[in-house]
Amino acid sequence: MRQFFVVVPALLMLAACGGGNPLKITRSPCPAAGTLQYASEVTLFSPETSRDANAIDVTATITNVRATCAESTERLNSQLSFDVVAQRANASGARDVTLPYFAVVLRAGDQLLSKQLGSVTLRFEDGQLRARTTGYARSDISRAAAALPENIARELTRERKPGDADAAIDPLAAPEARSALKNASFELLVGFQLDDAALAYNVGK
């Protein structure tokens, strides 16, 4: 269900470090930022009840998701921004289109911690088919909640040198390591606030 356009170090929790030992593994506790697959697009129809291609009025897509994370000793504060790119079928007349969106914070992939609601307004000038605007969201996460148990962290970050007996062994092969990493993983996801009909349309495309 998830589609990530920007990955803040967190969903990809493990990455080979550049420089020094190429097998050393590092991790950032900051949440991954992205969109939900079936909520990253919205289609408006005229009339609203139609689902005919000829009745498409406006289409919009969330793209260019980006986030910054400020780390303190106790909190992880992420600021997320994203672009909404829209196109309308008829360029006649100036027009404003307001689209609601949501942002959720998930833990371990399926635990909903919070949901924010917002909206963006796109301005189409007379004769203009396309418009773009920017939306924002944020998250505030306990650093302790995003921390791995010390024994797991030591094993995952332990330096491994080429030639070591376990150099080629995935440190996440152990079930307890995978479980701990999942529980310490957070996501900040954004999408359009869709009704059942709009969601069904996206799924069926």
C-alpha cells in the first residue's frame, strides 16, 4: 500500500556506510517520509457522480515529498513538505480548487499513532491548464521509542571486516533483531483525504 518518493533514513534503517569500513552498518531513528499508494492521486469529476473519462474535471498528484528531521536527546521532530501538481480539463476562467489531505504517523508499519488533517488550494489562472502548490505536515516522536535495545544495537552496528566468519551474514537474520527493528521504525505518510468512491476509483485504475 505504500509508495515512497523520499526516504528519510528510517524505513531503510540499515545502509552501508561510505568511507572507512564498507561493511559497517548505521541507522538513523528519524521516520521515513512518503505517500500511501492509493491516496497519492485524486480525480474530480463533473458531474461528481460520474466516473466516465469524458467527465474528468481535475486530476492532482502528490509528488516531491521531502522531510527534515531535528534530533534532540528526547524528541525527533520531522518537518515534511510535498508538492501537489494538478491539471484541469477546461482552461477557461480563473479558478481555485481546494483539496483536503491527511498525514499519519505509523509505528512498526501498522500502528497508527496520530493523524493530521489539512488542505491545499490550487490556483488556475484564466487559460491555464496546470497548477502547483505545496503542502506541509510534521511529526513529533519520542527518541526512546525509536531506539533499539542496546544488545540489538551493538550487534547491528558491530564492525565487520572482509574475511570475518560472519561478514556475509545478514545481521537481521535473527528474528529478535527484525522484531526490534520493526518496533523502532516510524513512518510519516501523506495522502489525499478521499471518500469511498474516490478511493475505489484509484484502486480500480
